[in-house]
Amino acid sequence: MKNWFYIILVLLLFSCGRDSGIQEQKPVQMKLTSVSSEKPMQKIDGGYYRAFVGKESDSLTYVSSFYLDETAVTNAEYLTFLKANPQWSKSKIIRLYADSAYLRNWKSDFEIPKDISPDAPVTNISWFAAKAYAESVGKRLPTVDEWEYAARADENLKDATEDPAFTQHILQLYQQKNNYKKPVKQHPANAWKIYDMYGTIWEWTEDFSSVMITGESRKDNTTNETLFCAGASVTSSDLRNYAAFIRFAMRGSVKADYTGNNMGFRCAKDAGE
Amino acid sequence: MKTKIQSLEKESKKMAVTKPVWFIAALSAIFALNACKQNPSETSAKGTDTEQITVSGNAEEAVLTSPPLVPAPVGDRSAKKLIVKLETIEKTGELADGTQYNFWTFGGTVPGSFIRARVGDEIEFHLKNNENSVFPHNIDLHAVNGPGGGAEATFVAPGQEAVFNFKALNPGLYVYHCATAPVGMHIANGMYGLILIEPEGGLPKVDKEFYIMQGDFYTKGKFGEKGLQEFDIDKAIAETPDYVVFNGSTTGLLGDKELEVKTGETVRFFVGNGGPNLTSSFHLIGEIFDRVYMEGGSKVNENVQTTVIPAGGAAIVEFKATVPGEYVIVDHALFRAFNKGALGKIKVTGADNHKVYKSNK
């Protein structure tokens, strides 16, 4: 009798297991439909650069060659993506992937706001949305290092960081408002033939959250043993680089689901080296 | 034997006499020591006292005001739960006649809204960053006992809001300002204001109260150059401002913004110095400050001509308007007053007072 009891128990357990397997909630598949993009990319040759934050004071960071979109992703391009991937539209997006201000200015799922150019950079999109777009066009988001490395260029030099007027010029560009409403290519291209790295929008990067500016920036000037611990370890050469402080503070203040009038993105791609 | 007994008796009598004396001596010694002990225990008792202050009544949303006005005094109300809502707004405004500047503000003004509370109040502080802002912001209130004065807890990207709680443990007049990197730039662009924590029972009553805050501004162009001026980081680091002004512009306390009181009125200025760099030698030409709460703290100095207000500090000054006329408010480092804009005015109207002042012209 006991044996029968145990056999029946085991059978029951087995069947329960099977049942729960069937009843198990499958995670929602965000299957992306590929979208083609004609957007020109420029090759950024790899090299060493001194990162602004978080590294040992004298070490240089190596950035491998990569491709970067010549301009930010535009409203028109994002619309194409949405039509192929309606699960990312304003009414269907899962709240986990973007806050309630996602595409706030769009009148409906597929309607770009009237006072904003279709060729203007798309904004009010979260990091999750930016990543999804990038994946759909076979690209990815640039890393902070890649973005900062490509942004060191002014119109003539690929590395303009030695020029004292460079920071002042960037700060001046940061004063401009509402440029997210105007078409891209608002400023002359830099030496990499990349447009609008400054003065148009803030741009999402792949690893923005690895920047640990806490907002308590009086502590951010102390050197830290560990890379990112309650503050940025700043190399002494750049305490005057207010523009970089601003960018890193911005990255430290956002979370992946945040959206903002002035936050957009551009894509990158490996150079296959 | 007898003598021994006698001597013993004598001794015991001596003892009997001296015993109470010893006793009294011992008691007085203990009292004296206790008295010495009382001072430190008294001060520590004060510290823990404010922490123990209990709040009563319903939570109330604080009324904030734009400069130069201040909210109504707290009077003798008990400590309560206060809700403060402040928004950071980036806006272009007039730094001088014909000169514009991109100000970053608390509540849309430079200096930011005046916050008034009482010691023991438990404040629920909401900081919102306007969605049209380009930059992240936060707030450090010098009245807060806690890390960063609230800065870490209130770091907000554009469009976001943060809430934190603090209890006002110390009375006094305190500066608040943005502490987001680069801090100097946020403050140089106007992100500062004052929060007053009144003592129990409130400050003594006066007839008129005003809010004044000094700040230094660093522009690419020279003083008076027209058009939109940008922040100049080199000048800020060199501490060579082009503008030193009250209440965010050369005309902050001039023209239609000139202050006005009547003769016989007692006047109180809540004066702050947002800096970012300069210390102020605050003076009212033609008047003497009857009382000065030095550095915005609890100690009151009297009969002061010029009081020092450090960057990131404040002072409360009081005087009685006696003689009618126009009085000039200055930073007595005078080239700032006359060549950079650290100049304001207060008009006193009313009957002449020839006993106090008589011109024979």
C-alpha cells in the first residue's frame, strides 16, 4: 500500500510539474522587425584618449575604430521604425521601457508633432527605445568612450582639446534652446564629418549608467581608489572642462526609462577590426 | 585616664563642631561642581531639544515669495509639518538695461523663492526640474542637517521631481543653492536663495521686512555690453566679475523695484550672498544697523555700519527709518557699487525730523 502511495505521489508531482510548465508565463517577446536605414555613417579611427572621469589619472583609454551616424536619428527615421514595430508606439509601449512622457509631443502613435521638423532629432525617447531602434537597423548605441572620443573634434582638428577656446565654444552651444525642433545638421560638421555633437540634444549612450556622478558634486573632485564609488574621480587636467562636467552630470541624473525634450540619440557600429 | 577621656571628649566635641562644617563644605563643593557641569549639559540639552520638538496640526503647504518680498512671520505657532515645492527653471532675463543673460533659477527668479519656517518644523521638500530645462539640477539647503544638505536626494534630470524630508534643528537665515556639477557655474548663473528658520516664538516683530541677495556674474562681454551675454568660465575662475548685483540685475533694487518705507517704521533686511566668489561689505548709506544677526545666526551685534556677508552666507540687519529721503544700499567695496551694479535704493517717506538731521542748503 505504501509503495502505491508513493508511486501515485510521484506521478502527481510529475504532472503538476508539467502543468506549471504549460501555465508558466512566457516573457513578452519584443520581436523586432528589421528596418532599413540609408543614414550615412562616418568611420572614426581608433586611438587613445584621456577619459574625463573614473579612470586612473595618467592612464589613457583606447577606443577601437567604429562607425558613427553622421547626425542624430530623426523623427522621420523613428517613424519608419515605429510603423514596422508598433509595440514601441506611444500607446502600446510597456511602461517599464519608457516613462509617461514618452513621445509626449506626438499627437498619436504615428504622428510627428506639427511644430517639429521630421528631420529634427527624435526626442522624448528612452534608452530602451533607442536601443530597440538601433538593433532594428542593425546597429547599436555608442559607448560613452566612443561618444566622448568622437566629440573631441572641432571643425578642423580631430582632437581640439588642447584649444582653450574649445570648452568655451561648447558652453556657448549649450546655451541654445529648442534646437530639438529644428532639422539636424544645425552646425558645421566636425573633423570626422559628424554633425551636431554639441548644442542640439543630449544623446543616449550604451553605458551611460556606469557614470557615477551622484549629484553631490562637491565630493566629485576627490580621488577614489575604486573606479566609480560615490563620485567621479577627475583627472586634474580637466577640472576646467565645465562642458564635460555638464554632460557627465546629465548622464548621472537619468535612468534608462527616462525621456526628455532634449534627449535623443545616434547609432554606432563596429568597424569589424 | 580622666585626661585621656577629657581629651577624647574635647576631640569629640571638636569633631562635633567641625562635622557640620565639613558637611557643609562637602555639600558646597558638590553644588559648585554641579554648577560647573550645568553649562555643557545645558547646551547639549538645547541640541537634543530641537530634535525632540514635536509637530502638531495638519501638514501645510508653505507659501513662498519672490524677492524682495517675504512670507508672513511664523509668530508663535508651534512646529508643524510643512510641504515646500520648488521648481528649477532656466530662463533668459535682464542682467542690466539691454543686457540679457541665460539665468538658471529656483522658482523663476534670481535669487530664488524665499522659504520661511520655524525651528522644529518637519519639511517635506519637493524639487522639480522643469521639463524645458536643458540641464539637471539639485538643491543644497544650508538649513539641512544631512549629507549634501539634500543635494544627493534631489538630483533631478529635466522633467523629473524628487522629494526628501528634513527637520529644521537650527534657527537662522540660511542660503540654499544648486550643487550639480559644475557647481560654480550653476551658482554663477543664479541658482541661489534664502531659507529662514525662525526661532521658537518667531523673530521680534518689525514693521517691514525685505529680501535682498547679492551675487557676482561673469560674462564674456564687458560691463554694460548689450545683447545676450554668455557665462565666462575663465573670469569665474579668476574671480573677476563684470557684474556684482542685488537680486539678479543692476536694476534689482532700482526704479520701480526701489524699496519703500515710512518714517518711524522698523525695517528688517534678510540679506544673502550667493557668490559664487565675492564676500560682501554690506552697508546702507545714511543709516546705521541698530541690530545685526551676525552671519544669520543667533548672536546680535548692535550699532553696526557695515557688516560682512561671506559667499554662501547671510545676515539679518535691522534699522529704524528716522529721516525721509533716498538711501542707497551698497557693497562698500565701492567699485563694485558704482562700476558693476552693486547698488540699490530704499526710499523713506514721511515728515522731516530736523532734530536728527537738518540740511541748511
